[in-house]
Amino acid sequence: MLTIRNLHAQLEDEKRSILEGVDLEVSAGEVHAIMGPNGSGKSTLSYVLAGREGYEVLDGVVLLDGENLLEMEPEERAAAGLFLAFQYPVEIAGVGNMTFLRTALNAQRKARGEEPVSAADFLRLARERAKHLGIGPDLLRRPVNYGFSGGEKKRNEILQMAVLQPRMCILDETDSGLDVDAMRQVSEGVNNLRNPDRAIVLITHYQRLLDHIKPDYVHIMAKGRIVETGGPELALKVETEGYGTMTGATG
């Protein structure tokens, strides 16, 4: 589903290279976890895949279902099935959460040549998906993420995934700042989205998220590239030994 070959990228303003030859293959139905010390390029990889401004791709190939992802605008990538859950979701004052979700869903449906979802059908859909994440009517009525706690913002990101049903989900440190209950709710929401036609990439520092969302593969990233790949036992090794033996880093 997602193929990344020799991806090099830098910050446009600083001309500072961050990704130094990333190679990754993610097939449909798989869950991959990417771990690594601070500054290793994990979040940059997610931003480049999503098409965030401020990053320049210097070399490499990124394919989503065989299509060149790097030639697409961010909204085209979303319509093609790519979704990024942010580490720090932004507040959008004045834009209702439900309005935002329905507009996003129907924009993607239009791009795929599908009929829009009616207001009544969308309301039923959103309420059903929100209920499983512990998101009540009050949060659905508020502006996007406005006044939300950290855990509520992260659950709202998973609600967006549950409504939009992307095929390629990237979660950038979704576990950061979550308490035990919020971690459980977010993890259950992600696990409910697992199916043979969807792939998920988790970017995380900690084993605790992987206790709830069992990955098929774990990758260690350092100095802008993936330096080691294994199964879930690799995350346990990081938990006990740190990154030093795999990356030359100290933390």
C-alpha cells in the first residue's frame, strides 16, 4: 500500500537535511510502529507524507497504492486515503466540530465521485462513532478542539479517522499527554479501525501504547533513516535497554 524508497528531505528555510534515506514498505492490513530518539526524523516523515508546507523533498520515491504521493497536493493525498493524526491538534475557533467533519467527509466523497452524505445521515454516523470514543454531544457541538483537554483532542483525532475511514493512517505520537483512561479509549478507537484493507503507522516514544495496539512490525529510526526493523519484541528491547545499542544515541 505505502512504499517509501530512499526518501531525503529538509526544512526549506533552514536548508537542514532531516530525512537521510528512509526506506519503508507497509502493506494493507498491517500495523507498523516507528520509534526513535528525539530529532531522529519521525515527525518529519509524517509531515512530508501528508504534504505539510515548509519541507522540501530532495530525493526518493513515495507511492500510495502505486500512485506518486509526492506529486499530489495535501487535499489530494487525503482524498486518496492518507490521514495524519497530529501530535498537537490545533484549535479552530468559530468552526463547529460537526460542520468540520461533515465538510471534510463530503469533500473527500466528491473527489472520489461519490454522493454527499445528508445532514441526518451524518448526524447518526458521527454520534455512533463518537459514543465509542467517549465523546459526548457537548464536544461535538463545540468548535474544533476549542477548550478540549489533551485527551479530548486526541480522541477527536481518532473520531475524524472513524468518520473519514482512511486507508493509510499515520498517528504522530498520539499517546503523548494521555492519562490511563484516555490511552485506553484512543487505543480501542484505533484497534476498531484495523481491517485487511487499511494500514496504520504509529509514531511513538513509548512501549505503553504498543501494549494496547499490537504492531506487526517495529522500526527504529535514527539520524533520518530506519536503522533496525523487527517484531514487537524490538519495542520491549528499547524499553529495557534504550536506543543506544541500536542507534549510537544515548536517549
